[in-house]
Amino acid sequence: MSEEIYENRDGFKGKKPDETMNIDDHIPINKRPIMPCKKDGVGDQHSERNQLTSSNTMTKERYQLQINGNNLTEERDQLQTSNNTLTKERDQQQTIDNTLIKERDQLQTRYNTLTKERDQIQTRYNTLTEERDQLQKETERLKQSLVEKVCPQGWKKLGSSCYYVSTDSKSWEESRQDCRNRGAHLVVINSQEKQTLVNWLCGRKNYVWIGLTDSVSEGTWKWVDDTPLTTKYWNSGDPNGGRAENCVYFYSWTSDKGEWWDYDCSYKYRWICEK
């Protein structure tokens, strides 16, 4: 094959230049860019101005980017501060919420306790009301029975009680047993009205046993119905018998006054029963 020899404008021989063919005119076109001709330094000045303008533009852009970066950093710091503040407020609010929840629970517990106590008081009130009603009914029944009460033959009805004055004499213990046999007890004097009543039943200058003794415990005077001695009508100087005188008789000098004496329980006197 015959070797074709081409010569380009640079004067190289023996190789095909890097070129493409224009289909229209079949004129070879070199791919390398054709630089403008420099004439009297004009191209260099134009290139320098372009470079300076580009440099100024890039400096402005860099400065603007720096400003934008500073603004973003400031905004970031402000957001961080705001976030920290909100976090702190959130934590404070959470603490307040926890405190309020605790107080609510304490109030609920207190409410439950008060409700339970109220229910207990209400139950107690209902019970007491029921007991009161029962006592009122019983009181009315007793009042009615007292009004309708008829004393046995030989007894005297005075107020709501019946009294029996013996005609013979016995010791204190025998007198007490006689009253028990009659469904009664030796008379108990616990008021001025009862003192006057017994004085009237006894009559002047008569001795009668009454239901007062310290035979169980020396010096501790009690009535036969186990009530303690409160109202006292002792004779001057009595009681004075010690262990030898453990029973009490009633004696009246006048029609409006009577007094008590402690005496030997074995002596025989009349007595008064009460029921």
C-alpha cells in the first residue's frame, strides 16, 4: 500500500494530523482552537481586565457568603439559646406538673379518708338515733307503767314508787331480806324530797332501818342498789362506830327533819321497803 504523506502547518511529516473532514467542502479542519492574534499588547490588557473583574466578583461573592455564614451562625446560636430556654421551661413545667399530681393524689387520699370517716360517723349517728328512739319508747312505756302502777295491799304509793313500813322489828340484814322477799329493797335516800318522804313515813321518834351500809368495805358507804352515797343527812358526829357499826337507821325528832346514825347491824328496828 502506498504511504500517503501529509504536512500540517507545524511542519510534521509522516503522520496524519488530528483532523476531521467537512462533508460539504471536503476541507480538513484542525481541532485545535485558533488563538486570537496579539496586536500591540491589546489582548493582554483585555485578559487582565477580565481576570480583575472575575476576581472582584469572586471577592464580593466570598464576602457575601461570609456575611450569610455569619448570619446563619447567629441564627443558629439564637435557635440554640431558644431551644435551651424552652427545654428549661419544659423541665420546670414538668416539675410543676409532678408536684401538682402529687398534691392531687394527697388530696384524693385525704378525701377518701374523710369520706370513710363521714360514712362511719353517719353509721354511728344512725345507730345512736335508733338507740335514742328505742330509749324514748322504753321511757314512755315505763312512764305509762308507773302511772298505771298499783301498789300491793299494805303499801303506800308516793310519786312513782311504793313504800312498805313494817310493824315489827328485825335486824338490818333480816329487814333487807324481808324487802327482797317482797320484790323490793330497803329505802334509798338520794334527795331532800326522799329525806322528807321517809321522815313522814317514819313518824316522830321512831327508828327505822334504811338501805345504807359499809359492811363490804369499811368507810365506803353504799346503798343497797349499789349506788354511791352522795347526798348525806348524818347526825352530828356520825358515822363514828368504826367496824362495830356498819348499818344505818333513820330517826326523827320533829315532823320536818330526820337524821342518820350508824349502828350495830344486829339491833332490831322497824324498816321501810321501796319498789
